[in-house]
Amino acid sequence: MELKTTIIPKSQTFAKVNKPRELNLEAICVFAAIGFFLDEDTYWKNELVLGPASIHSINDKGNRVNSKPWFEWHYSPRDMSFKQAEQEFAALLELIILEQTKGERVILPLSGGLDSRTQAVALKQIGADVMSYSYKFQNGYNETAIAKKIAKASQFKYRDFDISRGYLWNSIDQLFELNKGYSDFTTPRQMGIFNAYSDMGTVFSLGHWGDVLFDSMNLPQLSNDEEIDVISKKLIKRGGLKFAETLWNLWALEGDFKTYFKTRIETLLNGINIDDTNAKLRAFKSLYWAPRWTSINLSVFEAHHPITLPYFDDRMCQFICTVPEAFLKDRQLQIAYIKNTSPELAKIEWQDQRPFNLYNYHKNKMPYNLPYKLINKSERVLQSIFGNDYVQRNWELQFLGDANKEMLSSYMLNDAFNQLVSKSVSEAYLNGFYNGNSLENAHPLNILLVLSKFKQTY
């Protein structure tokens, strides 16, 4: 049997290999460092995830026999004007979204950023029937305010939601069934409104990966060693390196984690035949980051309705390979499309550049942004005085507070889990989080929670 994977798969496809059924502890250490499994790795030595953009031969026993790529990322910029690039992007985006949503009632998650706003423009252009929505953290930035303006300007139906404190503990079993433990449990905040999706429409239009394809890392041309260093720093989460090294030593693995990890990254980077640094790192992220991190929690949406992802479309990826890097820098193509097609949406505040919009965001610097910074700071201080600390991350709502601590500790400190990760390690990270530096220890706690649920299940 042959299986063909897309350039950016929206779900994992598992296959077997002729190895023992043992935990892949080295792969789990990488997961501990970066928050997702690298390349084809899984929890098990005899199991892998089929790589992207390839044709895979699978035998009758479910073993992968061989794989061959049908597409390889490249950088082949055409001789084109920016106007031509913008027109081609507009036509391609609207065609893809029309094909993906024709005759459907579209569910559109809206944020204050550019990817979903770009989709909103395209959906409006093709006359789609859209139910849009947004959510915000309790006591957090009111992201829904911008989304509501976008929906109103687009004449879409709209709902907004709050992500509540402690919802995780009632949904963790279901979430593990959906993502199989290949992501942490607090990143997919859409799980906090899981039950609201059933009657909102018939198909999702999701904006994932637009920010990677349609931007540049703005790096100069780097050496191979410098590229390895840059991508490694971007991959490793806060506190992740020390945590991975702790597990590596706990499990007495051969060598050291840093050397192992650098060798893995170097091998994967060297397999990408692109000279331009920015295009090469975009290809790396699309090959190894998107399918093993971004795609994992799409299952939460898909549990209710089919999902569509215009930026995952093979044609969009192929188009990006031909666009001059200079045109991708600073989201230029998306901004031009929005301004040229829907000036009203372009005038709405851009969350990353607030309080500025797509016409004046270049003013987001001193002294122009000083009044906003002062007002924003004052509001946070006042909120804190009344006992409502400003929330920026979902783990703050799911981990902080006595009730959350009790639930989290029950997963960290039990005999079954402590056979995999010792009680002393679990206690050290719990104490570090609650009595020390929560930012430094949040990611390790996220991963420990996943590993605990994995151990409980398997």
C-alpha cells in the first residue's frame, strides 16, 4: 500500500518499524525541550509518524518499507513585481478558500492579528456564509474587541467567549484522546469552549501557518553553524533545555542531550537544499514544526466539523517557494491584500502593533506609542491592586491557585508516574513553579502533566 502525505499534513499518520516496543526516551527528551516530537519520532521505538510531502510504502503488517519525497522545499524566486505577487496571492487565496468552503456554513476563528483577518477579506469577497468567533482569557487582554470589529466590518455573525480558570481538569481525558499526548494541554485554549462548536456551522476555516509563510525572519545570510544555533534557540522553550538534561540524566542515556539535539538539528537542516537563510529556516519550520506542533491540536476542531486550512494548501506552499524573500518580509503581501481589498478592515487595530492599524503601524515606536503604553500599564496595575492579576497565558488560568495546584500535584506525585519520572524531580518543578520562578518552570510542568497522562494511559 502507498500513502501520500501533503506538504504540510494536518494530522499525524502512524506506521510501524521493525524495532522493539520500548519507550523512545531520547525522543521524549526532545519533546521535553521543545514541546513537540521531532521529525518522525513518537513515544515508541517501533512506531513513527510518516513524514510530509512524501509517498510511503506500507506493507501488510503496517510497517513503513520506504519513503520518497514528491515535493522538496526550494527557493526559486521569480522575476516579478510586488504588485504581481500581491495579485497572484489574492487570486490563489480566494480560489483555495472558495474550493474549501463552497456551499458550507463557515466557522471562522478571529484574532486581532493578520492571518484570520486576511481570511475574513477573502471570505467576504467570495460571499461566504460565516459565523465568526473569538475568545479571551479571564482578566487578560480583550482580544475579542478587535475580532468583533472585524466581524462587524465584514458583516459576519459573531460570538465571543472567555477562557475560564481550571476548565482543563474536566476536559483533560478528552483532550488526551484527541492529541494523544503529542502536545501540552494548555496551549490549545480552544478546548476551553469545546462544547460551543457543534452548532456554529459545518466547516472550519483556520488560519494556521500564515504568519510563517508570509513573513521573514529578517536574518542576514548565516553560516551553517549560525543557522543551527538560531533554529535551536527558537525551538527550545523557556526552561526546556535544563528540563531535558534532567530527564536525560535521570534515565542514564548515553552521551549528553545538547550534543544529541544539535546533531539532530544539523542533520535535518543539512537535508534542505536551500542557500538563502530565511527561506531555509522557513522550510525547516514547515517540515518539522508545522506538522508536529501546529497540526496536533487541530483535532480539537475536527472532533466537531471538517477543517480547512488555506495556508496549508499544497498550492500555497508551492507559491511561497517562488516569491522573492523581500516581498515576504514584514507581512507585506497580506497587508497589501487587506488594504487593497478591504480598507475598512485595514483601519482596524492590529493586535501586534496596538493601538496602530495597517496604515500607521510604522508609528509603533517612541514617542508615538508612549501614551498607549502608559495607559495600558496603569490599567494592569489598577487591576492587580483589586486582586485581578493580568493573565497572558493559559497555564496561568489552569495551574495557578490552590484548586489548580491540588489537581496538578495529583498527576505529578503518584506512584505510577513516579516510576517514569522520579518524585524528587516532580517535586522540584512543582516547588520551582509555586515558590520560585513560574515562567521558568511552566513549560516543564506542562510536559510533566502530559507524561503523567501518557503513563496513566499506557
